[in-house]
Amino acid sequence: MLVAAAVCPCPPLLVPEVAAGAAPELDAARAACTDALGVLAASRPERLLVVGPADTAGPEVYPQGARGSFRGFGVDLDVYLGADVGDARGPGLPYGLAVGAWLLGRTGWTDAPVEGIGVGEALSAERCAAVGRDIAARAGRTALLVLGDASACRTLKAPGYLDERAAPFDAEVGRALGAAEPAALVALDVALARELKVSGRAPWQVLAGAAENTDLAGALLYEDAPYGVGYVAATWS
């Protein structure tokens, strides 16, 4: 049973070491992520599933203690999903889940066991929702930390350059996440999301499937586009 969800952006620049400084442009995003994780802790979950973007379609499962690294960004920093359990065998965390692991470590998460699930842009909306339904069908109280960014095409200097479709797409994402509307998330255009370089589409649709038969209320904590990339933080509880 899904009892709460936190939606957070996952740019590696959230990690100050990667940003080569505090990156004050992201201070508000970091604060919103901290608040969102507080909502998860208050829900008293028996397990936490961290869902984020992956390079492959997935779903790819990562156990508690799985290691992520920011060395690809020139930083000698490793993080562990939930906790360093002393056994980091298996695939390393994709960057989005690594940011999630960093957020959990930053807030000192010890409230419930943690598992990671990576889903990629090749996974259809229907399959993403089915993954979410499987999560919700598990026994016990489950919380989700859902990671992903909106479009990377909001300005001329954005990674994907300016696309006039980006702002309306992101506005609908923010509205759906703030209102806790699973149907609106499932309805997001998969092809358009790919063109706009939206990493959060598949994770958000997993959330939608998990929340189908709940009456969770949404709250939008943060919405902005520093560096031309849309970032959204929200809670469902």
C-alpha cells in the first residue's frame, strides 16, 4: 500500500561537490527535497522505494547498499542507497538514483529499508504504470522517492536548446504533481517527453500507477528552471 511519495529533481549539480561549490541557484531545490523527505519519514513507511531514470528501459532493481559514484563528474564521491552495508556488488546506481542516495544520506534516512528501481525512456507509459501497480500491491506501508527532471529545453542556453513546447509541458507536469493526479501523469506524451529531454517521465508514471487507488493529496514545493532545465519537487501524502 502506498502511503506517501516525494518527487524530487535529480541533477548531479544538487550535490555541492559536483557543483564545485554550493550552487546557490539550487538552494531552494535542496530545501524542498529535504522537506519532501520529511513528509516520507512522517508517513511511517515499512519500506522506501527510490524510483529514478536509467539508461536502459528496465525496470532495473537495486538493493539497499548499492553504490553510486559521481566520479564521472570529476568528483571522488561515492554514495550508498539507504546505507553502506559493506557489499556493493551488482550494478552501480544510475546518476538519478545516485542523487537520491545522496539526498537520503544528507537527511540521515534510517526510517525504513530502501530499494531502488531504475526505469528508462524506452519503457512505455503502460509498462511504467504496471510497475507502479506492482509496487502498490506489496504488503505493508510503502513510500516512494521519485526522481526525475522536466524538460531540458527551457532556454537558449539549456542542454537541449530552446523549444517552445517545453514550458507548457513542464507547467502540466507541475500541475499534475501538485494536484496528485495519476491520470494526468499517465497521459504525458512519451514521444514529446523524449524530444524535450525529460528524464522524469517514466519515474512519474510509475508513481501514477502506484497511486491509482489511493486518495493521496498533493503539494507542490518547488518549480523552477535554473540552467534552462525544469525542476519540480512535490509530495503526495
